[in-house]
Amino acid sequence: MVPQIKPDLTVKNILRRERHNWVTGTGMARISREGEEIRMKVYIGIDWSENKHAVCFLDEQGEVVRVQQIAHTMSGFRQLDQARQSLGVGRQEVIIGLETAHNLLVDYLWDQGYEPIYVLPPNAVKSAQTRFRQSGAKDDHWDARLIADLLRTDQQRYTPWKPDQPLTRQIRAEVRLAQQLGRELIQNENRLRAILLRYYPAALDAFPHLDSVVGLAFLQAYPTLEQAQALRFEQLQLFLRQHHHTQTRAWPSLYAALHADQPRADPHLDAAYAPLTVAQAQILETLLRSRNACLTRLEKLFPLHPDHEIYDSLPQAGTLLAPALLAKLGDDRARYPTPAILQAVAGTCPFTKRSGKHAYVLFRQACDRDFRHIVQQWARLTLNVSPWAATYYHIVRPHCRTDNDAFRRLANRWLEVLWRLWVDRKPYDEALHLKQHTLRNQIH
């Protein structure tokens, strides 16, 4: 590490730094410059973890004022507030930075009136680790100091964080749960399908969709081919009727599938795999009912949101993608001041690397990948209902290596449209969009 050379504080014609003199309620350090008093800001960096948090106070010159560790408890949070009071710093006169907004500490700070709060991208903090230490040595308190120093020197590069309204946060939580349950459903469906292919393929012929409540109930009641084939047609009808299977015309073919010429498993395999089938079917049924209940709650919450009309007007957004888009954009219009920032966060636009005479356009890896997945799903669904989307897709598809690349480009265009609707607080109008698109083409 290169030693830092401190300035000669005895020279009168340069800035002379006095000893810290904190004035209660001002939150500023006093600095003397030829008799003139200058007030300085205080920056607080917090390196958070599950059970404890490292906190560092910096003044405007980058000098450490205080370093401490607080527990992830209410008493620990109050210790941070007391440390701020002991330094004579007002809540509105400190600038706080940390790497997450999904933490009870952030909720506490906001409720106590701390503002502004900056949520720094973890990659930005990681890439700045060598700013002061080339060796790579670090600890929690060093990370807290680095966060505070990044705010001190690069505050203009970050946007202050503001919490969304409670309804938006509730919708976001339900969307995340629905997405998580959907992924777990697919994983468990694949597991159950693999088990059935091993010893009971007739069940897949009768109930090919394993996300069906009636199919899962049948597997729990009749987990072997021998038990299924012992059913008479009248008994099968009664079972299907009791489990609300309304496609009565399919009942004969379902019965025939169970009695088709299928290879029979050894009885020892039935004994080994039947309990696994029952357990896996129970897991799937629980996940399926939980996801349906989650979607039902979303259907009730989504219309209550002030921006509901915007997202509900989007073509093919549906009951899950529309609330998911709302959850990703949030309420704070200052969070995405330009469509380019929104597209970069979602990862739908590439980035360019230039060096000398060479330029490379590369796929964006550093982004919200869940956001990209949501918007690409939406873009793919719009092909059947939006003329301009279908036209754009057919134009760019020959220049793309994969369908996914073409959907990403279409999603990039849709995000630009959505950003304008979000900022103007207006619903989507396909006819108006086509008219404006035509006018732009005539101008160019």
C-alpha cells in the first residue's frame, strides 16, 4: 500500500483542518479557512449481514469519524441512532449507503426519517475494492468505509432510494411467491414424471398434465397400475365426478389409456416406487393449491393499485405478468429517469466495448435477470395481438441467431413504450402507437 502523505497543517495559505467540533443539530464538522467557517456533510456506510452490521461514519474530507458494529436487533438499530446523536448529526443531515433495500434495517432508517438513503449495486462496491488496497485485504468495517467513501466521491452516479407504497410491496411479494412456486412446480413435475416413466407409464397416458389436481388425486389413490386396472368404468366415473373433472367425453379414452397394452413393472418396483409417487403427488398438490391461492390474492390486489390501468392495458400481460411488471418498475418515477436506464436494468439492451479501432457489441450479463425473463415472456405473447410487434419480430428474426435473441430485441422496444406510459401515467393505445410510429417514419 502506498503511504498517504498528509498535508502540512501549519501552512496558513492552504485549507487548515481543525479538530472535529460537532455542533448538536447541525450534523456538520467545522473547518477553518482563513477565518471562514465551512460546514461539511457526514456519510454513513453500512455493510449489512444476517445477524450484525458494520457501520462507518465519514466526514466530507474522507476521514473516519466513527466505526462500530451493531446487532440486527431493535437495540442495535437504536445504537446507530444514538451514535448519530452523540456526534451531533441530524437525521436529515447524513447520507446513508448500503447494498440492499430488502432489510429491516432499511425499513427502520426510513421510518425514523433518515433521508437520503442510497442502495449501491454490489458489483459497484466489489469493483472499487482496490481503490485503497491493492492487496485485496478486506473486512466488514473496511467495506462499510468503502461504501461511505463511494457516496462521498460518486454520489451523483447513484439515485436516492425511496420505498414503494405498501400495496406495491405487497404485490411484489405475491409475484415473487407465485414465480417461486411456479419454478418448484416444474421441478417436482419433472421428478414425478421420471418416477412414473420408470414403473407406471399408463398414468402419464391417462393424465399427461401433472399440474392437474384430479390427476394428482388419482395417483395418490391408485399409485400402481394393478390398482388402477382393478377399477371398473363406473368406479372411475364416480372418482372423476367427485374430483370435479368436467370433461365427461374424455372419460372413456382415459379409462382406455389405463387398460392399454403397457409394459408391466416388476411387483418389487411397484412396492419401491408407489410410496415415492404418493409423496411427490402430495407435494405437487400442495404447491399447486398454494400457487392458485397466490394468484387469487393477486387478482384482488392488482386492481387496487393507482397504476393498474397502465399495466392492465398492456396486450397479453395477463394476471401474472402485468403485476410482475408493476412490481419491477415500482412507484418512484425518478428511479428510471430515462428508458435506456430501464432497459439496462432489465438487460434487454446490449452494451458496447470500444478500444482503438475495435468495437464489440456484447450481451448484457449484469442486470436483473428475473426482469428480463418477465419482459421477454410478455414480448413473446404480444406477437399474436400486436401488428407492429409481429412486424418488428419478423424483420429482426433473420438477423438473430436464436428466437430468444429476437424476443429480447422486441422486449427492448416494448420497455421503451412501457416507460413512456409509466412516466405519463397513461394506458396503452395500439392505434395511437401505430399512428405515432408512422409519423416518425415519415419524418426520417
